[in-house]
Amino acid sequence: MNVDLPAKIIYNSKRKMGKKEEVLNKIERSFKANNPQLKFEYHPKFEDSMNRLFSNNLRYAIPRKIRDVWHLWHLRKRIKWAWQRLTRGWDDTVAWNLSDYLARMLPGVLADIAENADGHPAGLDKKITYGTTKSLKEWKQVLKKMGRGFKAAESLMVADDKLFLKGGGVNVQARNKAMDEFNVGMDLFKEYFFSLWD
């Protein structure tokens, strides 16, 4: 079986293990987990590539060191962002795309409120008596609709696969459905904004 692997897998394996043979063993184990009868025979160019990658040749060693430095720099940023979340409640990454952050975060928060809700807004429905089980169930449904609206917003922003046709082009029906779900959820969010507590 000829195996072509992305350099990232090989590089990450090297950083964790360090020896070419251990990396190859890890690759074989990961493939044999699904099919134990596999027999491995690596392409000669792959073997040459692995030998060069694990050599001390500066052409290959310097990029590895640069990546290590980049990982340290990125770790420093992640520590900074964690400190910002602790001290001010949000980090710089939230400000880069607030709509994406809210679309990812709010469905989970709204689902948690719905799951643990002990009360509901007083004016939820004029026909339902305040404090009944029926009104609490209805409030949970409202919270779930809000959550679905923000999930629809996320799928619209990340161009979810279900919004596209197999041959290419936009699935207008799926896009309109997602947009309608978002509008319903956003209208409910606006209407019950001051009641989002438990």
C-alpha cells in the first residue's frame, strides 16, 4: 500500500516521538486500527522524503525550529487571551468577529437555560396562567427556537454543506429556510431579551 501523508502529520509525529521508525510505526498502527490485514510498503520517494525530513540538514532543520518558535509565540497569545477572558470577560478574538462568536456561543447557553429553567417570563402567553407547567414548557420551546436561530446563523456564516448543491451553486431553498429560522430566533431573542435569566 502506498501512503502519502501530509507533512503536518509527519511533523507533529516527529515533535512528539523524535525517531523516523517510531513515526512510521505510529502511521502503520493508525491505519491498521481500521484494517488489521494491511501490509505496508512505502514508496521509495516517501522513504527518501522521511530520511531528509529527519536529517540534520539545515534546509529541513531550520523550518522545524521556526515552527517551534511560532508555537511558542502562539502559546503566548493564547495565554494573553485567557488572561483577558479572566479579567474582562472576553478576549481580542471575540472582537475580530462578534457575530460568529455569538452564533457559536448562544445556542449552548440558551440550551442550558432551557434545560435548567425553573421559571419563565410573566407575559409569555396571556391565555396561559402564570406558573403552570404548560407555560414553562412553552418557555423552553421559545428558548430552543432562539438556539436554532443562532445555529442557522452559524451555518449561513460558515457556508454549511447543506446550503450547497452537489453540482455547485447555492441551495436556495435550504438557504431561505436557514434565514427564516434565524429571523424567527432573532425576533424571539429581541422580544425576550430582558427575560434571559434563570
